[in-house]
Amino acid sequence: MRRLFKKGDRVRNRVDGKVMEVLKYLKKNLVEVRWFDLQSKEIHTDRIKEDNLSKAA
């Protein structure tokens, strides 16, 4: 299993450009991430494929 990111790393979603924080790896290619929504002022968590993420600058 390849792990490109570590827990706590800041990553950018290639689809919509959101900056997220890596929480943990779930399966072979699935990562659980969280981000802060400015409009609703809430923290959201989601599961995203590792291929859709890149390192945030």
C-alpha cells in the first residue's frame, strides 16, 4: 500500500481546490480528511480517494 501523506498533513483536493487535513487511511486507496466550511462555519469530514489529492503548498 502506498501512503503519500501522513496524519496531519495539509492536502489540496484536485477536484474543487479545498485545502484539507489528513485524519487517517481507511483502505488501500481511501483517505479520511476534514476541512472547515467558511459559509456554514462547520468542520466536515469525508472519505476521498488518494488519487484526487495533492500536497498543499
